[in-house]
Amino acid sequence: MTLSFDLTAEGARDALRARAAATEKPSLIGLTRAELGAALVAAGIVPERQAKMRAQQLWHWMYVRGVSDFAHMFNISKDLRAELDKHFTVARPEIVEEQISSDGTRKWLFRFPPRGAGRPVEIETVYIPEEGRGTLCISSQVGCTLTCSFCHTGTQKLVRNLTTEEILAQLLTARDRLGDFPDRDTPDGAMVPAEGRKVSNIVMMGMGEPLYNFEAVKKALLIASDGDGLSLSKRRITLSTSGVVPEIARTGEEIGVMLAISLHATNDDLRDLLVPINKKFPLKELIAACRAYPGLSNARRITFEYVMLKDVNDSLEDAKALVKLLKGIPAKINLIPFNPWPGTNYQCSDWETIEKFADYINNAGYASPIRTPRGRDILAACGQLKSESERMRKVDRLALEAMMIAGHGEA
């Protein structure tokens, strides 16, 4: 049974008003250590000679302990905590809604300040629990500019880029909600395990095109992978792009995370239709950039995402063309059964067709897992994310969800 929590109920309004007041202060989340120190000195809170030490203290509390209130930073003096609270915030964003799928998938609707957008903005983040791992799908933009024809998110126009703070806030809040940070009474200095946590992997596959928000995404992922903080291995971080070719090499050189390509077609004519950015960066340029990706090896393969669309890109000839296109590239090919959304004209390929497609790819020497659809009943599956303000009325959404469950079963 799907669960949905409205976190803006009457009892939460005072807390939300307090949070709104806090957001008027600049956040320390998303700053580098050097920027943290500089901010403290500029605010007149600490002398320059203490800046580095105080920045490291704050870094530990924010990213190792997950503290979202200066009052709980117990090895910092009461007076300094008061000054920090007067000038800055480390508060979490507003959670408008939390939904829990029948398969354990969770989806959060976050609300962030306008920041020039004219009104508060909303984005969605999804947590997918699996045996031995838990993956958080993070958004990088409010809406998207790419208008991929099979993607629900692409039907929402771009409102603005997310800041580094807002990208990291999705990870921090998810860890809060899942109990992934140490208890408050854990002694300072105690060993805090980096393994065995509920959020073990993150993928930049939520709303937006990460490489059109490169600097904020880069900064967020470098903080997320910092060994003295959130401590996620770069091999457990995957950035997915629809093919912003000029930024692909920079991703490898400056961020060093795993790369995924939202491919979906093996020729320019079809990809122009499915993924319109292909008109700007055609397949020849995209594949060349993949072959040259820094650090590419059998141990650091590129993942190619391929959504299975009935009678569009799912023939045996398409499978053969895919193998030919990717020849020589260390790669994994994720086959994604199409996830329906309101107003789409596409249909998911038949399961037998998907399995034959996968068998051909596997026999050609490529790992070709079929991604099990997760969170369909809460519109949390791949390609279904879209802000609440753009979504259907709740009664219509529930009717659609019931239809999808009945029509797709275990597929």
C-alpha cells in the first residue's frame, strides 16, 4: 500500500514559519572549507587565525554528524553558537510531501526559496532501497530544458538551476529521514562507519540536466565524496547526462565520478526526436567524447541508459546497431522499461521483446541488466519526476496510479 504524508499540516506551520525566517540567513551548507573560514571571518565571528580550525569543526558537524542546528554542536562554546545562529543557518529545506511506495521506494517533494524565480520552487528526490545498497536519485534543476519526448520531467519548463546547497540538502535530508546519521548522543570523536548506511549510492538522474548546472553539481559532488565528511566513494556516484558533449571530459577530469549517458537511440534521426539535444551534439560527437572519458576502463565503465519504447527502438536490428555503436567502449547497458505518465503517447515494450533485446546485448559481451521499475505507484520511477505544482489533482493522480499498478503488475 502506498503511503503519503502531507508535511504542511496544521501542526507543522509554526515550524515552517521558523524555517522560512532561517532561510533569510545564508546557509553554510555547500561552502568549501576555505569558504567556510572566510565567511566566519567576514561576519566578525572568529579571528582569522582560528578560521581553519572552526571551519573544520563545522564541516564535521554538518557532514559527519548531520547536525542541522548550531545548538547541537556541543564542542563549540555557547556564545559562538549563538553568533553562528545569528548570522547563518544549517537548516534543512521544507519537505512538502513524503510518499512511500509499496516496494519501499520513497519520494520527497522539497520546496526551496525563489532565488529570482518569482516564487518558491519545488523538486523531487527519490530513494530506492535494494539488497546490499540504497540509491538516492538527486535533482540538479527545477524543471528541464531538454524536452526529451518520452520523459515526464521534460514537459516541465526550466525554472532555475539548483544551488550547491540545494543539491546537498537532498542528500542530507534523505539521510535524516532514513536515520543515516549518528545519534545525537554519540560521543564526539567516536568512530562513525562510512559503510552499511542506507544511502550508499547517489545518482544525478533526477530533475534537470546536471551538466547544464556544472559548477554547482561539481561542488556538491566533491563535498559528497570528501573522505572527512559525507564520504561517498566516487565509484558510488553516477552523473547522468543526455549528451552535453563539451562538459563530459570536464566531468571526468574535475569531478571523477562514474558517467551515465541517456542514449535511447542508435541513429541521429530517431535520437533527434527522442533526445532533442542530439541536434546540437550528434551521436558521432557524443560517442567520441565517451571513448575519451578520463579514467575509462573495464573497472570504470560508462553506463548507457536505453528506455524500451514499443515499436520505436526495441527491434533486434536496434540491438545490433547498439552493439556496433558502442564497440570498444567499456560499457554497461541499462535497459529501462518505459514508465508511463499522464499524456504520453509512448508504450512500454513487451516483456518478451525486452528480454530478447537483453539476450542479444549480453551475448555480444555487454552487461545488460533490465532495470526493475521501482516506485511506479507514486510516480517515482525513471522519467516520471515532476514538481507538485505541475502535477495533476490528487484524485486524478490516485486514479492513474491504480491504473498503472493494475496494468503493469510485476513488469
